[in-house]
Amino acid sequence: MKEIKIPELAESITEGTIAEWLVKEGDKVEKGDPVVELETDKVNVEVNSDYAGVITEIVQGEGEDVEVGDIIAKLDENGEAGADTSSNEEPKEEKQEDVKEEPKEDKKKEEATVENTEKASKKDQKDDKKGDVIASPAARKRARELGIDLSTVSSRDPLGRIRPEDVDAAAKDTSEKKESKPAKKEAPKTEEKTEFDKPVERVKMSRRRQTIAKRLVEVQHEAAMLTTFNEVDLTNVMKLRSERKEKFIDKHGVKLGFMSFFTKAVVGALKEFPLLNAEIQGNELVLKKFYDIGIAVSTDDGLVVPVVRDADRLDFAGVEREIGNLGKKARDKKLAMEDLQGGSFTITNGGTFGSMLSTPILNAPQVGILGMHNIQKRAMVMPDDTIEVRPMMYLALSYDHRIVDGKEAVQFLVRVKQLLEDPYDLLLEG
């Protein structure tokens, strides 16, 4: 009997919450197959089996908190043959009879294990109405997500094993019959009434949401956080994007968006005001000589900040491509720990949700974060006293006043504004 344990995840992660089991008791797994999805403080990760065999016992259920080294399931390597022939009853019986003829005590234990495994497997198959279906763990997970009965799925595998693509094909044919239950186990909900006889509902916070809440409060307690504001005229940025849009896509295969302009402008300003690209460690300042820019991304599970590495060395296309890749990974819950660690400055865009003005909270241990907001056309007085309608955006810079003085913060934000209002040189340099 082998034990599946929580492996070492990352230096800063020692615990997590079981979000979803990808297998059931009685399922056969191969070495390296994902068996459970674990929610950590930063990302969801899949834990793989180190052995091939049959899952005989799930020790920790969904929603349980676990630590590195905890046993979460047990696996019988000797049960593999029985699992392989789950669709054929006769070979199983013959094997059991052979085992019973063995007089040794350890053989009897093996017999009991195999028999229990077969019973568990048959029970699961009966409960799920899947008959003698043979499917990979990934296919079972996909079927649960789509609400598909595996017994109705046709396999294109010569050996009859159902793959995720088979489930997707079946989902297209029976989409109107899909079950409505979610892929993941929902947080427990309890309905009750307040002292004023008003209905309320309690929902357990996810591990990530608890971590976000804890760290945001810690930042406000530990940092001397202030915010300074300015506004930027995006006329030239929008004009340049319009002029270069088609050629940019044809040449680079990605769109020329706003984020690359803001990223390059921030990098340019950080080079002139290096304290915004630093952090405090004890009684020392660590001045970073690299420009790894975090881009805040909102997901269903909360805010994450994947990092664009060495943004100063990337051209506009490289920045756009990297932001697009990280955004997709965040939405698909495929971010790895290395995607989230080591940022030196953060940009957050509340404007995508319609925010006009806000005070972003620092992403510790960083000492600066730039907040972008909604673009609105406003009447602006020009240097020649004429009035023009211009696309304007409010910018907000939150900073740690312990190492960044107000003068430096204001000058940094003004420099970002200047670079965005005259972006042609920025594009050539990038």
C-alpha cells in the first residue's frame, strides 16, 4: 500500500485546501496522473500520483486544509491488474480464486485489498451510472465539469479508454441536457436570520480570499501608505494606436493595447526615480536593478498579480504578448508560482470595470503601485486658451512614505504623464 502525500509546493507555501478530487476510490491512476486540485494562497496546483495503481482510500475530503507531507490518499499498486480488467468480471474472479489458494498470510491480505478495491470500484460505477467505463482522470474531471454521464460518451481510443476530447465531443451533442451542478464543490452555505428577523447567508471564504484580506490589512498596518493623483491626456496614445494598429498586428500577431504604453512609461519613470523600484528589508533599502512589472488581474477566485519579467528589455509587442499570455493563464487557473513572485512594481487597471478614481493598496513588499482608471472625454482648456474635447484618465500612485518622499512620488507620476502624452519616442525606444 502506497501513500499519496502533499509534496513540497514552493518555498513560501506550506499548506493549502483541497479544492477538488479528480479521482474517486476505486479509480485506476498511472504514475504522474493528477489526482487532486489544491488551492493555495496564490495559485491552484494539481498534485500528481507518484505511483501507478488503484485508489483505495481518500483520506482528506474536499474543503479540508492540508499541509506539506500530509497523507491525502492511499493507493494499492497490486490492485492495478484488477482495475485494468474492471470491464471483464471473469478474469477478476479467476485471480481471486488463485489468491485464495495461496496459504501465506500476506497473500490473504492482498486478496482482501483487491476484493475491497473491486467492490469500491463497482459501487462508484453503479452510483455514477457509468457501467464498465474506462476513462482517464482528466476525462472524469472534464465530465464532472460539463455534467456528462461517461456511459454516454463514445471513445475514439482503440482500447476504449475515454479521453477529455471524447467528453468535449459528447458535450456538443448533448449540450441541452447538461447537468447544472458546478464543477467544483461549492463553499458550504447556511441560511439564517438576524436579530431583526432578516435573512442572511453565510459562505466560507476561500483560502485565497482569506490570504488577500490578511495581506491587505497587513500592508495598511505596516506601511506609511499615501496616494497622489494626476490626470493624463491620452489623445496621442489613441492616435498612435489607430495609426499603427493594422501594421502592428500584421507584423507581431498581437494588438497594440494600452497596457504596453503604461508599462513602458512606468519603466522609464522608475529608471529616473529608483526608490519607487525598491523595498525595505530590516534597516536596509534594497534598490532593484531590474524591472519586473506586476500586472494585476481579476479572476473569479480573487486578484492575482502575475509578473512581466525584464519589461525594460521587451519591445511593445513583447510586453503585449506577455501580458496576454499571463492574463489567459490567470483566467484558466494555470499560473505557476514563478509567474507571481519577484515583482518590483505593480500596475492595476480599475478602469476596465468603470472606476473613475481609486487609491490602490500596495503589493508588499513593493513600495509603489500605479492605478489606471476609466477614460472619459472631457472639455479641456488648451495652452492657447481654446477648449477641446480630450480623452482623459485619472492616474493614482500609492507609495510607501517610509522611503519615498512626497516630492519624489509626485515627480514620478508627472514623468509617467509626460511619457504617455508624448508616446512616439516611447514607442521608438521600446
